[in-house]
Amino acid sequence: MSMFGQVHVKNGQYKIKGDFHELTPNMPIRNSDDGWKLMGVTNPRDMTYIHSYGGESIFFESLSKGKLMATRCDNKKCESKGSIYQPFRIFCPDCLSKMTVIDMTDIAKKTAKIHTFMVCERSGAFNILKRPIKFINIEFDGVCTILMSYLAVGEPEIGMRVVPIFQKLDPTYTILDMAWVPEKTKSNHLPKGFSF
Amino acid sequence: MIKFSDKQLAIPKLMRPVYLVTAGQSKFDRAFPDKRTEELCIDALTQAAEMINVTPAELKSYIHTCYYGHFADHFGDQLLGEAVIHDRLGLDPLGNCGVKTGGATGGTTLWEGVKAVASGYSNCVLSMGWERMDEVPTDEGNFLISCAADKDWESPLGHIYTGYYAVMAQKYWKVFGKEEDSFRRTLAEIAVKHHGYARMNPYAQSPMKITIEDVLNSPVVAYPLRALDCCLMSVGAACAIICDEATAIKLTKNSPHKPLRIWVTAGSHTLRPADRRDMAIPLLPNETADQYKDLGKKFPGGERYPGFTGFLAARMAAYYAYNQVGIKDPTADLDVIELHDAFTISDVQTYEDIGIRPYGYGRDYVESGDCYHMNPKTGKPGKLPSNLSGGLIGCMHSVGATGIMQVFEIACHIWNRWAEIHGDDKLWKKFDRKKPADWTDLQVKGAKRALAISHAGVGSHVTATILMDPDKLIKKDA
Ligand SMILES: [Zn+2]
């Protein structure tokens, strides 16, 4: 019986259950221009990887609870002490000390603005976002870096005020659990599973 | 503001002069159903030997170490593909090393080769690059490329690298391009130019005689970028032989060309754009801090550096390179360049990063006609012709080979062999390509100094390779 690969951690070790690969037979590639001579072979492969979020786990867990976490360098000796980083970084890029995790959901709700954006008609294989994808890069007051995400409702514009929404219902526990909508978007306009 | 220490900004110095002796490349195409990668690599190495009138076996007898640029193991579905190629080239038991820095892999492979010779470790190095991008359909290929973005923070967003690039394009388009139709047409002109030059290049994958309107009417990929604004996905190989002076002289005894001095520098920037604090613009020798004081006033939104409008990695590679070899003004001191035109707009961004024009004014390099072989405005030779190979838009982007192809091309100009190689009827026939009736000699007359920029999206790694006729150095002790 086939079953998606599942993993949990016990005693500091991965415990795995189910199928981590699917078997599909090779097929020959032949030349229709030249007597169907053999040119090569297909190599199907479908695998499930086991990936640790490590020190960023709290960021991805928090998205599913409607919270946007960031980090701040509180090392008194650091030249950039007090700098807030979003995307979340575990260590300060200047002094390499472990940073403090902070909840910046409010800052995001009050100050998030589109720094730049892109409406993308194409996607690669395994994409699950609806096309066209409206990529946005978001700046926040008091945050020294810029976050990439996507706009779920409306048309993006540079400088547009946006607010975060979170997939609290059936979260994927990936970066896709966070999206953005223009300020004042009504909650009944949000995509399925998402709320403010 | 981030500040860099003088140790970090120190100008590189080679321990001894290093020479590019010869180079070669395979045909480039979207797919080679009839060839294994090693066949393409052997084509490239065989040409490198023929260029200096030695046999492949003789050339191999000089090689001491090998650097192999092959970016994407998952594309070719062969981990340690370097070991396979090294074996098929019959170069065991020499030491070899795989190099991967995304789109800049080719340039970085040269960087490693130059350092190995400069340090005295080797007198002769093979730097070889290739990419096998036809083992998966384009959709899956786009997925595999997107794996080069941050896998937790970016790749799941559409699995499309073009999108991660295009947000930078959009910012540049709005801030410096001011969303002007005239600027959009300038971008299209770059695509027309590069597909057009590709028509004269038998190696090139996408020769096209097109108009600005054709570009503007091609399908939107990510607004304002359209299909014809984008680089190719390719298969092919290229190589270079890098030597110390004594070996260079020996190897070119019967060669129609002399060895060229070569320098390679490198810069980097965050994988996620704007992922560090901002900074002052690092200045090139032809710039002053004063000229950027009111950049944000002239171009509102352009005050954050490096932000989304420029590639810090390219600026740093140019900073190290120009200061190392004594270039004061790239337009005046260089004769021909090859830039990494992944997209028409990133080509313009690069003009500014490497100081061909100041930040904000990159478009003028195209609009003035300086970037052409023959300036269409004046009917005279362009001041600094760029991408006469057709670049990534017209010739190829076989990732690990790209930076080396660029160097092969600029070397052909300094060797005054461009027409001999690119006009060769036998080569056109061998590649099963039709030489156009209006084939034009694109040799840059009297070229003595050249530059190639190899770049990884979204500006994570960039190298600058400079070639000079050893009799035309700017700085004697460089
Ligand atoms: Zn710190």
C-alpha cells in the first residue's frame, strides 16, 4: 500500500514512515529520423527529502499562528546593535552573535509597503501558486532588510501599503503560509484558509 | 551603513604574470540528443589545441591542474560530473576541482585557474566549463534553476528564477527608467542587437533578424520583460588554457597568435536581494562621491544602495579589476567587452555597475550607439562594442561555459582572428548552420584590451576577466 513519506523526531533522531520514493520504469529514446535507432533513455525519479528548519523553525511555526517573527541583534558590542532583520536570520550578519527573536506582526500591519514587485506569467514545475504570480518585496519601518513574498489580492504598485495574511487553516508550514493584501482589504476577499 | 575594512578592499596582486594561451568552444544549442557532454568538452579542448597548432595530446602534456565549471549537478543528473569529464579527457592523475557559482561559474573557473598559475602551484591550467540543460523539459528546468534561490524563503514562490530577477528589473524600470516608452524601446534594441550579432556567429544558438516591434510584441514573461528580452537555456562547453610566461611562450611557438595577459577578480552579494544593511556606493576610478550626492533627488527611490537597482557584486569585481590593472575609464581604456545579458534590463544595470556610465544613466550607452560594432548614429566604429558574440540572449547560456565563451570571444578580437574563426565556411557546415548571405566581419579593429563580466543571478557572484595584449599594458607591474 502506497503512503506519503512521513517523518517525526524522537530522541533526537528522525523516525520515518511511508514511501520516500516512487518507482517508474525507464523508457528508451529512439530517433524517428533514423530507423528508430536508440539515442538514450528516460530516468524517472520522484523523491521526498527530509529538511530541518533549525533555528528558523519558530518563524515557520509562527506563520501558521498568524504571527510574523523577526530577529534583532542585541549584542552591545555590535556596530549594528538594534538592527532588525526580516527575513528572519538566526545570527547577526555583522557580529555573528545569536539574535533575539521578536514578534513584528504589528510593525508589519502598520508600516509594510511594497518596495518593488513583479507580475510573473510563468512558473516552474511544482509551483502551486495561482498565475500570474504577483511577487512583492516588502519594506518595513525600522527593519534594515527587505522581505520577498506575494500579493494575494489586487494589483501591486511601488509604495502601496499592504498587510500580512496567514494560512491558519491547513497550513503548509512553508513560506507560502504568508501572503499580503492591500490595506483595508475585507476579510471575505481573502483566499481560502487565509485570515489576518 | 555597512563599512568595509581596508583589508577587505585591498587591491589583488598576482605573484607573477599570467597568460591566456588559447581557448576553444563547442557548438551551442538547446539540446544535443546525439551527444554526451564529454563529446562537447572534447570539441572545445580540440579547438583550443588547433588554435595554436598543437595536437590535443601535446597540449595535454603541458596541463598540470584542471578546474571544471559545472553549475548544476541536478540538471545533468550526474553528481561529480567533473570526475567523468576529467576521466574522458584522459587527464588523470592530475589534480582537479569542480567550481560552482551559478551563472558566474565560467568566470569563477577562470579565476581559480589564474590564481593557481599566479601562485606558482601550476605552470599550465585547464579551465573548462559546460552545462547540460536538455535532460529535463523547460518547466522542470525552470524549477531546477529556482533551486539556486533560497529554498525556504524564495524557491517555493513560483519556482521561477526569472521572477526573483524581475523584481529588480521592475525597480530599475520605475526608478531609473521612469517607465518611459523610450526606455522600453532601448531595452528592446539590446535584444535586436544581440540576436542580430548572433547571426554572424556559427556557434550561436539563437540568430534572429528582428525589429524593436518584434521584441515589444513577444509574449510577456514578467512585465516589462518579454520573451525576447531573456537569455537562452543551452547546452555546450568552452575551455581556456592559462599559463605562466615561460610555458605560454613555448606553447605558442607555432601559433598565429601571441598569449594575452589575463586577470580575474570577483565580487559577491546576498542571495536574497537587499538582505543586508545599506551602504555608500563603492566608487570606481572614474567616479566621485559628489556625483552621487543627489542620486535620490534625480531618481526618487534610487537612494538605497545596493537595493534592487544595481548589482554590488559586479561593482566590486570592477573595483578590484580596474584598480589592479590601472583602468581609469573603462570606455576609453577597453576596446571590446562581453557582458552577462541575462535580461536586457540587467545588461543596462551592469553598464552602471562597471562604470561604463554613472548610476542612473546606463541607457545612454545604447542610445549613444557606443555599444555597437558600427555606431548606427555616426556610421563610425562604436566606442566600446559589447556582446558581439550575441551574448546570453543571442549566442548561449550554457551556464558553466558562459563566462569562458565570453573570454574566447574577446580573445579572438585581440588576436585579430575573429573573422577567421567566425567566418569559416567549414565550421558553419560542420555545425549544420547556414551562413547568412549578409554575413559581416565583426572584428574590432586594433583591439588590445577587453573585459568579460560573468554573473550569477540575482547578483550573488560576479567575476571580471580582463585580457590585454602584453605590449599594451596600462600598468607595467600589474
Ligand atoms: Zn550584531
